[in-house]
Amino acid sequence: MGKWVGPVVRTPDGGQLRTTIYYGPWQCSAAFLSRCESKCAAQGHALMGCMWLADIKGDWQGRYLFMPAEAGGRLAITHCCCDYPKVADGQWRRNTWQSARESFRRKWSSEFGEWPKTNGGENWAGHHIFDLAHGGAPTAAGNVIPVPGDVHKVLTNEYPACYAPGGKWLAPGPERPYAD
């Protein structure tokens, strides 16, 4: 659905790293669905669905044993929609995020490069992977990713379907739903 290619960032070892984020949402692979089912069950909940929100790809170039080297990896960002009840403190969670948003972006930028912006200079939204309405932490580093506005709207609109019984988010999707 979308893609962001970050700037080259220098690493402490003298190398350089480029981060690319591919955006869904996609149906989770069978393996991700299975992990979500286990996670929900371990917490005493039932799996309602699984959304593959994004894939983060890191490409590193540097030196290893004095020789030029390259490495990389991928991290799938998924959300398990367990039958969590809606929280009563949703407004507090939203207010906490609003108050911390700018400092969160600065901290994120120190690791991955400048927080993405639109062509007009407006910051992209910070999407909560584990949504605030069902208990997601408002400012946890591993719970917020930058997403373009149109993608954020799609993700937000799909969350209720993921938590609804018997929807498309319970059906397995492909192993990799996009092409580099």
C-alpha cells in the first residue's frame, strides 16, 4: 500500500544503515496467525484476527574483519486482535500520546533518521500497533510507527474489523505480500 525509504544513517561502527518501511495492512501469514493464536491463549483470550501492518527492512553496509561487508534484515510489524475489552481510560491514553508525540518523534529520529513528513512538511501520523482503545501503551517505543496519512486512515478503519468475529483478518495471507 505504501513505502518509506529513510535516509542513510551512520552507525557507531563506521558503517551506514538505510531503513525502508513497507506498509499494509495485509492478512497475516499462517505462521503469524499461529503465533497470535498462542499469544492470545497465553493471556486467556481468543484470537479474533491478525493484521500485518508493516514490514521494516534494514540494509547495513560497513566493514567486517577489515573487509567490505553488507547485511540486512526484516522485521514484520503485526498486531494480534485478541478479544480484549475496550479500556475505560481511552481519553487518558490519547492525551498522554498527544503530550509526548514531539519528544517521541525526536527520539525515533535519533535512531532511524528524520521522522517522515509529507511533501508539504507535515509530520506523518504515529500509528499505535496495539491500539489505545484496547490497552496499547501510548508512548512505548515498540508500539508506535510513522505512517502516511492515507495509510493511517486505512489501518484505523480496519482495526474494528480485526476485532470482530469471523472476519477476513482470521484468514491466512501470503508469506510476503509485497515485492521489493
